[in-house]
Amino acid sequence: MKIYLEKIISECILKLGYPAKTIQIEIPKDNKFGDFTTNTAMLLAKELKSHPRNIAQQITENLEYDKDLINKIEIAGAGFINFYISDNYYFRELSKILSLKNDYGKSEINTGKTANLEWVSANPTKPLHAGHGRQICLGKAIANLLEWSGYKLTREYYYNDAGNQMRILGMSVHARYEQIFNPNFPFPEDGYQGDYIKDIAEKIYSIHGDKYRNCENIDYFITTGEEYNFQSIRNTLEKLNIKHDIFFNESSLYENGAIEKLMSDFKSKKLSYLKDGAVWLKSIGEHEHEKDKVIQKATGEYTYRLPDMAYHIAKLNRNYDLIMDIFGADHVDTYREVLHGIGMLGYDISKIKVIIHQMVVFKTGKEKVKMSGRYGTFYSLDDLLEDIGKDATQFFFIMRGANSQLEFDIELAKEQSDKNPVYYLQYAHARICGILRHAGEVIPEIDKLLETSVDFKILNDKYELELLKQLTKFPDEVESASLTYEPHKIITYLNKTAECFHVFYRNNKVIIPSNINLTLARLKLCLSVKQVLKNGFNIIGISAPERMERTEE
RNA sequence: GCGCCUGUAGCUCAGCAGGAUAGAGCAACAGCCUUCUAAGCUGUGGGUCAGUGGUUCGAAUCCACUCAGGCGUGCCA
């Protein structure tokens, strides 16, 4: 509908010889201002040096529109043009929801384009902790949004199985292994403290006994640790139904010479220089005020920046239309450096979009939960999933915008009560399922009747129409959320939708055996609410329960 | 010090490509189950949108500065 209004207004402006403007169509907060509104006349007023209301007058008088869809057009306030949409339009949309089913809300703005989303990308040095959850759930939802907007999407996981961190992992496992024989064996100062390291060591012991004692080479401990941790990470992701298409290994960038080439490119373009035995990358242009960064250490090893740059070049070479990364706020500088580095070499970095999310503070009621993985205690993502379930986990991680710091109240998320906002949405879905079950009991031939067409004009009560209007906003909401990569908008929308449904439910009985036509129309309305809720749930990743019952009072 | 993010109701947060009386949930208070699930609905109270200036017909939204919090500012990733 928005698109239709944009079209007729711009045609009208053209006809009147007014300068072209991008037409902004909005849904007013208050429905007394109609179903849609535009401020076009106010935007034109300045250039035409005329009163907004006069311009609005001109536009409305010359507008050509389908009178079956638009009931009334009014000028209001300072020069808003308000459109009152005919119920017929909404009834058409209702049929559309029922026929498109799981596809209702999908948009084609990015059809034919490809995108790559890289996220999670934790190195296999430890299990995923609860804090990772934000990025994981956010990424899952954004991935869905990208697909809903038409992209053909590749989900990617980048990891590093070489380098310093993995060596520390190997040394940690090795020390725990030796401690099985000699409790006094020294543990490396910067080693990984978690109990999972002991588990890995014990696993090695149970299979190989003392075969690896006094071993000079820790490679075996590294690879075993890596395999163990990766298995753990993948298990956790699987619980959340996340499947990456590509696991991209940093070491492949060394093997195919990409790193070497990058080094020599920087050198030949005089973007890098040698100082104190290390190779430094210059900060130029808008980054001039920043410190130059080391890309190759005096030891000859490369810092993380270089492979990261090579990796992004590799992705650019795969010709995606959109390359997207998700990082926590602790990595802001890293991605800037990466983009700056490859930008200096002339790569088109405009295709790369980076989402930064702020950090999470976990709380149980008022108490802050310490997340330090460094010294032992460690709240893992598995623990969180175990404690509060995967629906609540995903909902809580997604419900806030990525830019705000997230306060995650584990007590609240755990609570199986009306305080918990997840249930508000799911309950609406379960309630509809309850109605449908009941319909089958009262009217045995209901399935057959539902296949026949119904005149929706019978839906003329204000709660019915409000609910219906809310449903038809879904495609716009999905499109808007996918353009800004903000899945929390879907939650905001679903909340409103659930509210409309609950209000409708409170005021209207659906199953009225004495009035079969009204029953059918309302049942179809319920079916479409169910469909929209389910589609929204699919995007944010939560389940659509058929029933919800409290186990205890 | 510098860079990025944030500051909206008692609490947690929406709203921010400028638009009509600033919203939700929780908390508080008062109501609603002989009705398809009360994990629901209805109502009341609660705000100098951190502050100050600026741009504009119009600012929570844009700009500048100030104050407060988070993250970063490693030859760690």
C-alpha cells in the first residue's frame, strides 16, 4: 500500500510540475489521522515558497487513485495529507496472508543478490560462554532477515587454528595431562583455567595412558584440544539450530600465499615500514590521528590484523553483493583497522557492513553475574540454555537494539510467569491453537468449511479491524528490520500484534455455532494471526507452541 | 588524552532517514473468570526525553559543547 501511495503521489507531483521529492509515507500514531499520511506538501513548501496547506490542496485535487482502495483523503494539521484506506484493501490482504502462508512478509528488494554473513567466529580455545549468546542469536536473526529480504545468503564462521592462542591451549592441556601423574607440574601463567581443560587431559589419558608424557612437541595437545572445543561449540550452535555453510580456516590464507601477497602489496605501495624489528602499517587519511599498527611482529609472526585483512579480501573476491560481519564492542577498532588497511589498497569496502553490538551484563535479580572465563568460574552458553531454555535465551538477546548495552536478567528470563515477556507472544499463538482445537470439537466439518470462501465484510467490529490492520503491517516491518539489520523491531511488532489479538479475543467470541459465517470469518482471521506470529517467530528464531499450560500454581 | 556506543517513567528499554497530545513491559494502586487457556483484559498514578546552546514552520530525533556510564586505545584475538 505504501508503494502504491508513493507511486500515485509522485505521478501527481510530476503532473503538477513540482520538483521531484522522495515521498515519505508513514503510519500515523493516532488512527484519527487516517491509515497512512505523508508530509510531502510540507517538504515542497519551502522550494515552492507557498503554504503547505495550499500545496496539499493542489495535490489532493489532482490525485488519481483507486476509489475501491482509498475511502477518503484529508488535509490536516500543518499540511499533512491523510489517507483513509477502505476495508476492502485489508480483506484482500487477509486472503493474501492465508494463501502465501510461510512466505507472507517476504520481500523482494534484494532478490537476485548474494550476501555473506560471518559471525560467532570464536576460536576453538574454550566453550562458548553466555556472553557469546548475544552475537550468536543476533546473527541468527539477521541471517533470517537477510533471506527474508531476498538475499541468497552464505553463513560463514572464521576461525584461527594456529597462532598464540592455540599454543596456549596446547600448553594448558599438556600441563593438566602431566598433573595427572604429578600434581606439582607447573601450569602456564597465562593458561586457560577452565575445568574443560582437565576434561580434555583426562580424555587423552583414558585413551592413551601415559603415551604423551614428557613429550617435547605439544601439537597433539593442540589438535586434541581444538577438536574437543570445536565439537563443543558446534553442539551448542546446533541446539540453537544454527548451521554455517562455510568454516573458513585462517591457516588456508597462509597456505595459498594470500598473506605473503598482502605483505608485499603494502610494502610496494609504501604503506608499511620497518621499525624496531617489526613491520608497521601506516594510518593515513581520516585515520591519520590514530597510531600506526604492527602487522608483523619482530618474531616474524603476523598480528591478527593481517590475516583478517586477507580474509576480507578473499571474501570480496567471491563477489558477494553484501559482506557482513558481527562483532562485539570490544572489536570496534579491529574492524576499522581491517577496513582501513584493505581500503588503502584500493579495494571497494562499501560492500562490507559491520554490525557492532554492545556488551551484555548478566544479572540474577539485582546481583551482577561475573563472567570472567579467565580464572575458573565460567557461565557457559550451554548453562544459560539449560537454565532458561532456548526460546527465552534468543528472545532476551534479540529484544534490545544492538547499540544498547544489554542487561540480561536471568531470574526474569527463567521465570515461567506472566512477568516474562516471551510468553506474551507465545501465549497468543497457543491461544489461537486452542480456539482451533475447540472449533474442531464443536463443528466437526470445520476443516471443509474453512476451505470455502467467506465474505470478510462481516468483520466490521473495531477490534477485528484493528487486528487485521496490524497484521497487514508485517511485510513493511520485515522490510524495515532487514534494511537496518535490526531484528528487535520484529519483537516490537509482534508484541503489538499479540496485544491486538488478546484484546480482540477478550471482546469477541470466535466460535458461535448459531452464526457459521461469522465463525468462519473470525477463524480465518485467527488463522492469519497465527500465520503472522509464526512467521515472525521464525525470523527471531523462537518456537510457536501449540499449547502452553502452567504446570503448577 | 583520543576514538566508538549510550543517557527517555521507580527499574529494563522502544521510539531517533525531524512531524500532529512521548510509548511498552515490569514494579505500585483499583477492577474483570457460570465464556474458545486469567501466561489474558480494563483503568489510575508516574516524564524539564542528562544539561546548555544552535539549525527549522516544527527537535527525544540533526549539529556543537558540557556532564555521566560502557567499550576500545597490546609486537593478545
